[in-house]
Amino acid sequence: MKRTILIIDDDEILRTTLARGLQNDGFYTITAASAENASEVMTKMSVDAIILDRMMTGIDGLTFLKNLRNHGDTTPVIMLTAMTGAENTIDGLAGGANDYLAKPFQMRELVLRLNNIIKTTRKTATPMPDGLTFIDNEFFVSQPNAQPQLLALSGEEKKLLQMLTRPIGNIAPAAPMVAKRLRNKLNLVLSNLDIITIRGQGYKLVNTELARNN
């Protein structure tokens, strides 16, 4: 199964080189020339990992990464940088990077590190709530004695549900209409799940059956 990698770098030549190299190694790639562009991409879809340049025009990579983590997004990230030294590495890792690779680097090393953080993240991933599965970048509803059915979601709805289930109980910000649409879709197919509002913070996915039993 091919993994989708988002490459965020303001250097067009490097973006193109990375995309071509990763595609040759069997990955799907999406590129963004800035953190702002990457944020737009990530409101529409999820990816398996991010390759992130630290020094970019506009919002820098470290700020983008911190914002990502503050919003509950656990997508694995490899940070690329020409800024070497222990302090810079510590800053990157403390900011939420899963790995930190100094430029220049070998493509083979990047691929190995990429496979490693994806594998590690999948092993430690929190299980989905009962009745819900996440496969090949899509959510499916599972009912007893029936085939899983695709849960048709918009890009914004899917992104919100990912944040709410990583892990379940996570509080995530969202536009009220997006949360309302997602709540309605879940309520139609899964009676055990609901989305509640946490005043001043965002939204939270809850298991209503567990709540009734407690």
C-alpha cells in the first residue's frame, strides 16, 4: 500500500527532487511551497507523513509544526534543515518533530527514516472507537455481520474526525458547521458516538454508551 507524503519546502528545485525520489521509492507525494499552502492542503486531506523544511519565507517550519501539534495533529514529521548542532536538533524535536535531518542528506537515508517513523507511528496508533475504522485514508463504519461501509466525508469533516480520534477524547477546534455536519453523519450510522462542544476549546468525540454506564 502506497503512503502519501506531504513535502513542504520553499525551494522549488529541492521540492521537485524530493518528490521524484520518493515517487521512485513507491510513495505518493504532494508538495507545498509554504506553510500557508500546506495548511490549506491539510484541511482537505490527511497524509501519512510530512517532510518539512525549517527555514521558509512566511511562516517558518518550526512554527507550522508547533501549530500542527497544538491542534492535536499527530502526523509524523521529518524536519529538514541546514541549521545543524545539538540546540537546533533539540528545538525541532521539542517542537514536535519525529525526526530531524540536516542538509545535505542522502535520499536513501531520508527514505529509511521516513519508513521508520511511519512504521513506529502505526504501531503506537490508538485504536479507533467501536464501529469505526480508518483504512487507506478513509473512514469506514463496521456493523455486526456486515461489510464495512465507507463513511462519506468532506475533506474538512475527515480532518476533524481524525483529530477527534487521535486518540478518542482529544479536543479539536473546528468551524461550527463542519462539526455539525460531522455529528449528523455519525449519528445516522453509529448510535454509540457523538460529538460534544467543549466551551472555549472546540469539540470532543464521546462514546455515549460508556457515558451512560458511568
